Amino acid sequence: MTDSQALARKWRPKDFTGLVGQEHVVRALVNSMEQNRLHHAYLFTGTRGVGKTTVARILAKALNCEQGVTATPCGKCAACLAIDQGNFVDLIELDAASNTQVDAMRELLDNAQYAPVTARYKVYLIDEVHMLSKSAFNAMLKTLEEPPEHVKFILATTDPQKIPVTVLSRCLQFNLKQIPPSLIVTRLSEILSMERIVADATALKLLAKAAKGSLRDALSLLDQAIALGNATVDEKNTRVMLGALDQDHLFALLEALAEQDGAALLAIADQLEAASVSFDSALQDLAALLHRLAIVQTVPQMLDEEQPESDRLLALVKCFTPEDIQLFYQIALHGRADLGQAPDEYSGFTMTLMRMLAFMPHSQQSSHPVHASTNANITRKIKSELPADSRKQEKSIENDSPNDAWLALVNQLELSGMTRMLAQYSEAKHFSANRIELCVAEMHKHLLEKSYQDKLKFQLESHFGKPVEVIFSLGSITGVTPAILQDRDKLAKQSQAVEAIKSDPYVQELIEQFDAKLNIYSIKPIN
């Protein structure tokens, strides 16, 4: 950076073209000036850091530029330069938060009758105007209704509901919107480019998200990130600074939930606490991910397959019912609201996770997790109770192709959650009753967690009633996996359902008589 000035001040827009995300306000102001339809009082409302005071100062320049009233002030004349530097004598700024009483307002109004010193208009900029007392508002009503020709009032507030209706009705009101994260990221990138500072794209997205629609807050956070990263902005330092949660942890939480693995949920919570992650932000991000899952589950075509986590999203979608996702979303929202009442944030966060686990429908497996140390005993017990004709199945397996045998077996196994996903996305390269080699595509490598492998191995040994060597590998899928078969079956049923609706005489009559359109995305096959 070339100097020590804060980025929010250094890069404050100097004209309307530099404003970000407020096109509706800019268009209205520009049109009014081009048509010479000036109002005597303007009110800018909106949350902090969206540009209310900035718009007000640009408007003051547009009204007093020496080139005339214009939507494009020159920025070079004495009036424009003085306003930019904050020492223009005919721009009177009043902070209503620290001047709430009627005396300050009366003094301001008494001076309003005098002509401007050098400018075309005397501009009164009153910030946080809602903080004025009732008597102060009453004092300004008459002047606000019939101001002198040389006076313009510009009011700014974050809380317009507290302004009397009699004042609101005398102002031309503009509501400044919160700035979308994408526009904030673009602006941060532009500023960093001009500052010649290297920044990671993911870090900028984190800053934009944390700013919650405020560009000023985003620039303040960017100042912090630059200081922390020693004139660079990277994802790791930014996450530490914000206490932000890594996407991998979010997916791991839901994958553990799909497995109904309470121990894994608590282990992830411990990792988050050790990393000083904000549990409020964690629940917010978890709710956002659940929202994405609900969207993909309801409207699959909304999934952006180019996103790196698209395969994990699809895997999770198949682990939960729509009711599960809706329930978890509500639990996350309520858990976030309850954090302040919990003994501490950690216990509030973990209790929210335990609540999700408690309300999950019981799987076909036992509600008590099976530990690896007991696997051998259970396997021996199953083998001793195994019917004699099960040995015939082992011989028939040898006669099938490896993958055909695997496809036939998967639905017979009592699997759930991510373990079921591992089985469904695997292709058998070798299959026998003693040894099974399973291949998983690179895009699904996250399914090769050891805990998922162990659970699948245990189910296979339980099925065959004896130890089975199970080998997992990453590679190319050359055949058909159970997941592909399932998708084909689902697509076939969907096509049959659509054709059945299209061929229905009543539907055909509606289409012919009323020119109706059939929304095929609303058609669901009956299971």
C-alpha cells in the first residue's frame, strides 16, 4: 500500500459511476439532474456501509460543481476538491447521533436563511437523522416544508421507521440495498489490483460473505487481512481471522450425520473449537449447505456440476429424505438462536448436532454402533447360524462376472448413509466369496474414509458368514455401478410417469381446449 490511509476512505467513490450495487438510486438521481427536476430534501436509507453518506456527498458535488448542476461533476474545481477533502464551507454535516437536542437543530435552521458563501446551494447533510429528538423534528418541519431556494437537505438513516411520517412525506426517499457478495468480490479485486496486493479468490469470497452486504465492512476486513497476511490475502489466514468454517468440515458433519456417527460429530466439533471457529458462523454455514441440498434435491438441474463439491452434494442428497433436510435446517436455525442461552457456544453447537442425530429416522442397522473389536465375534456367530444353502450362493458367485455379482449383492446388504454411497459408487474388478476388489472413481474419493470401508467390510463378512478380504482402489469406472443402475431405473420410471400423464385423455383434453402446458418437472413416479 502506498500510504496508511484506510482502504474505505482511500477508495471512496468520487462520482456516481463509482458506486457499487446501487444502480436504481444512481439512475433516479442522474435522470432528475438531467431533467433539472431537483427536490429540496433527499432521504437515503439502508444498512451500514452501503453508501448513504457517499451518495450524499456526490450529490452535493453534483449540485455545486462550478461547471453547473450535472450528473458528472468534474472533480477538479474548487468546490469538488473541497467536498472531497471535507472542508467545503457550504456543505454542513451534522451527526444527529451526537446532536439530538432541539438547540442544535434551531441553530442549524437559523443559519439556513443566509445565502451560501461560495456555492450554488447550501447543503445540509444530517447523518443518522432518526436519532433526533421529537422536538428537534418538530423544529425542522416548517423549514423542510418550505426551504429557501438556496438550501438542500440530504438526510441519511439506518432506521427510517423512527422518523416521523410528517418528515418522511416531505422528502424524496431512496432505499440503498445491501450489496451482493459477487459485487463486493469484484470491487475488492479491483482495489487490490490497484494496490498491487496478491489475493486468493476464496479469501475474497469469505470477506464478502462476512461483510453481510456492507462494502465498508468488507474494506475494513480487507485491511485486517492484509495486515495479518503481511501484504498478501490468503484463504488460510482469512479463515483464521474470521473464524470461518472450511467446506470440508461442513460436508464431514453431514456425512457423519448420515452415518449416524455421534463420535465423529463430536470429534469434528472438537476440531472446530481447537481452530477457534465461530460456532454461530458454523451453524449459519451448515444451514446454507442444507439449503443447497434441498435445492438440488428438489430441482436437480440447478446443480452446477463444475463446482468442485458437486459430487459430494449429490452423494449427500441420496443419504437424506427431503423431510430430513427440512428438519435439520430448522434445527440449525433454532440452534443458532439458542447459542446465547447455552452454557457456552461449544455445548450449544454440539447439542444442536445431537438433536439432529436424535431426530434421524432409525436405520435398518442397530442403534448402537458396532465397534471393530467385536466384528470377529459377530462374524463367527453369524457363520455358525448360517443356513447350509448359503454355501451354494458362494459357488454361484464364481460363475458370474465380477461386477454382475456385485450389482446383485449390494441391495442385499444392510447399508445406510455414506457406507451405502461407497457401495453404490464402487465397481467390482474381482469378486469371490473370499476376496473382493472394489474401484471408486476419482471424483468420489471422499467416500474412501476408513470408517466407511470398515463398515462395508463388516457387512460383507456378515453376509458371507466368514472373513472376506476387501480391497479398495481409485481408478476409472469402465462398467456399471449400482448408482448408475439406480439412476437408470429412476429415469425409466420418470419417463414412464411422464408418458402416462401425457397419454391421459383428461390431460390431453385440457391441453387441446385451454392450450395448457405440461410441466414435466412436477411429475413424480409412484413408488
